[in-house]
Amino acid sequence: MNKEKIILGIDPGTTIMGFGLIRVEGKTMIFLQLNELDLKKYSDHYLKLKLIFERTIELIDTYHPDEIAIEAPFFGKNVQSMLKLGRAQGVAMAAGLSREIPITEYSPKKIKMAITGNGNASKEQVAKMLQNLLNLKKLPKNLDATDGLAAAVCHFYNEGRIEVGKSYSGWASFVKKNENRVKK
């Protein structure tokens, strides 16, 4: 018998961090919230990271998610952008790990595939499919929020699969699965 649980999905970013929450009751998804943290008005990168951490902690303390699904950074040509995006993701992950919430990463293609059946779907296609799946009245202006919600829904669809991505239940789990990344 499946118990009720809450999944927080995060689309990390240093300009906009999108997030969405669903409640799972058995095999049913119930929409809770989607929104975004707008960081455009801040020029200090470290302040943005602090705000990402604080907002993620606030979401955790408010909704008490059982699991977090996060979109993994895609690999682009701009190294500086990748570094900033990786830091944003790391800060969001650190917030979840500090509360000992299991985290699973999903590639953008895997999320799009889970929601639309097409790994190359547009943000608009993903948003429309989520609107239909979760009976959303209207979509937000910026689709970063729906990207965060899509991560949560992707996690729901991948539950029970043997290989769903990188999953960590705490710092010890992260270190054990990433020994090659730890300096000794």
C-alpha cells in the first residue's frame, strides 16, 4: 500500500529558479504549487546562491517534501554559465541534504520524455501537458516554474524503476557515490 508523500521538483537557475510540488496518494498526483524565485534583479552571484538556499529551505519547512527531484544541468558551450548553473543546483541540493531528504537528478531530456513522450519537446509543450495532467487553470508567464513541476512529475512516473538517475539520501550517500570527486 503506497503511503501519501510530497515531491518537490526544482529547476535550478541563477536568473530564475522554478519549483513545483505535488502530493502523491497511491497512484494519483495532486497539484500543490508551482512558482519561481526571480533572481534577475540581483547582480551578486553569491547573494543569488544564498537566496536559492534560503528559498529551498523555506519550501522544505513549509511543505515537508519526502523527496526532491532536480533537473541536472545540461552541457552547454559557455563554461561560466555551466559553472553558475552547477552552483545553483548544488546549493538547492545542499538545502535538501541538510534536511536529509532524498534527492534524485534527472536530465532535461529525461524530464521532457517522461512528460510528453518526446525528449526534445519545447518548454511550451511540457507546460501544456502538465496543464492537462494536473488540471491547472492557467500557466505561469515564465515556464521555469513548470520546468520545476515537470521534475516532480517525472520523479513520480519513474518511481519504482531500478535506475532513475543519481539519488542521494544524505551527505554520506553523496560522498560514497562520488568518491572520485572528493579531495582527500
